[in-house]
Amino acid sequence: MLVFTAFADTAVYLYDKLKDWARIELGINVAIVTGGAVENKTTFGKNDFNQILINFSPYSKQRAKMKSMPQSEEIDLLIATDCISEGQNLQDCDYLINYDIHWNPVRVIQRFGRIDRIGSINPAVQLVNFWPTQDLDKYITLKTRVEARMALVDLAATADDNLLNTEEIEDLIVDDLKYRDRQLKRLREEVLDLEDFSESVTLTDFTLDDFRAELSRYIEANRNLLNDAQLGLYAVVPTDPSYPMIRPGVIFCLKQMGETEGTETVNPLQPHFLVYIQDDGVVRFSFTHPKQILEIFRALCAGKPGPYEDLCFLFNEQTANGSDMTTYNHLLDKAIRSIESTFRKRTAAKLIEGRSAVLPDRRRQVTEQTDFELITWLVIR
């Protein structure tokens, strides 16, 4: 079980109250991580941030290969702040509690993303939320008014009003805040797939070092082949029963044309965008989830030396040997509209991040008129 709280003091309180009871009554180990070395504690192993996470999720962290680590026990209850809400693989865990719900549903997704991941050994994972008040509408109304006013004041205080006019600023702020408010209400009242909330997600899990290393090795071994390759190349692969979340659809890799400098705060992969869209038009992962899309790419393609000839034959039959691409043009249009919408929401989110927020140049932002170049695409069948 993983328990998240926004405040280190709350995490320390919970740990102090639960550790003896959990050890004596339940016979399990407990740990706390808050980002500060002083407040990283555990009843098993060293009070070290990384070692605590390894002992909490030994399978996903491959503890068995670490001979210096204790192998006899593990940590079953971890209390943490948002210091681990990004960039950690903890999918041994199957039960997550938000002891205090975060005002931004995006943070809820980031937290749940620690355990709801490809490679989980659990048939199901569960999320439990503690809500701060029964009258959520009053809380939301007050929060929206305060945040909108602060965002306008902060931007006006920069004396740099040539990025957006006042009406556009207000529209962006109101759209983003209303969107988050609807998310909070739905999260409280419905049982939802958290990917429904992915449009305004900040880039989580942007730890792509392993993919970069693989890419570097491949480039060195196939430099001439890549130099001669044309843009728009594609492949057709089957779904994998081991990954029920992967459904038939297309992964598009697109490149934004023109000048894009300064937009890295919205999309660190700039000028490239990855989008995984299903056949039904649902964008499963937008460009805010590059690691998840690359993991799907790896799961379906790594180690496959040749084409799936039966699928290629079927694809040619369905598209009249590539002359009728209506279905894929439709999916591509939807993917591009999703990029524009998500880019807009993430730009709006920048307005309420604080006084240090910097908006990208309007001329370099993604809009309906932005041109994209199709780099490659993967058809999943």
C-alpha cells in the first residue's frame, strides 16, 4: 500500500502513529519518504531514499540482481509526499491512497501512475481518495476565483502584454480551471479511467535515458540506412495479449514545422510529437506521455527482425495498396487536433504556475494552422 500526502508533517504523523501497530499487529514493514534525508525512515533496511523504494517494489526495481541489498523481507506500507509522484516505477504495489486529495487532478494521475504501469504484476490496482470537504462546489468556486485573479495580476505585472490579449488570457485561464474543476467532480463521483484526465497532464516520467541509449546504439550501427530512409515510413504490428491496454490504433510521430524555440516548457520533445490514437478515435496517450508511448513501441517492436507479412497483406488489402488512406487520414487529423488542444491547455496551465511562469512566443505555439511533417507511424492491429 502506498499512501500519498501533500505535507511532510502529515506523513511524519502517519508514520509515527502506524509503524508500531503495523509491525506488531500486522507483521509488516513501514517506511516514509519525504524528499529530505532526515525524514526518510523505515522499519526494514537503511533509511535511504532509493533503498526504501527498492525494498518497497523489489520486483520492478530488480532487487534480486543487487547482491548488496537485503533479500529476506520487503516494505509493504509506504507513506510519501509528492517527491515520488514522478519518475518512479513502483508497480509491485496494487493499492494507493490519497490521504489528502490534491487540488489539481493532474497530480492524482501522477501519483497513480507510480503503480498503474506497463509491467505490473497485479491483475488490478486500486485508488482510494480522501476528500477534504463534502461541499466541493464552494471550495472549487473560491479556488477558481483566486487563481484566475492571481494569474491575470502576475501576467500584467510583467509589463509584457504582447504575447496574448486580455480576452485570450481570460479564455485560457477559465478554460483550464473549469476543466480541472470538472475533473475533480468526476473523480469524486465516478469510477473512471484516469487516462480520461490526460489532456492537461504535465510531462510525467520524462526519464528517457534508457531509450536514448538504445537509440544511440542503433544510430551508430545503422547510420547509412537511416540517412537513406525516407520520411513517412510505417510498420504494421499485432497487439500483444500480455498488454490488454494496447488496442488497435496508430502511433504517429510528427514534427512541427517552422521555428519552435522557446516551447520546450510545454513539450520537451519539441519539435517532435508522439501520439497514440485508437481506431475509435480516442487518444490513449498524447504527447504528454512520451515514455508510455515509447514503452508500447518497445513492447510491440523490439527484437522483431522482419515484417509481419500477413498483417502487411491485410493492410494493403484494406487500403487498396495505399491508394485509399481515408481511415488513417481521419485518425491523423484527430491526433493533430488533440495536439493543438493539449498544447493550449498546457499553455494555460503555465499562467497559474506562479510568478516565474514564462509563456512561449505565440507565433511558435501549436494552433489549428500549424503545419506538421509525418516522420513515421506504427499501425497496431
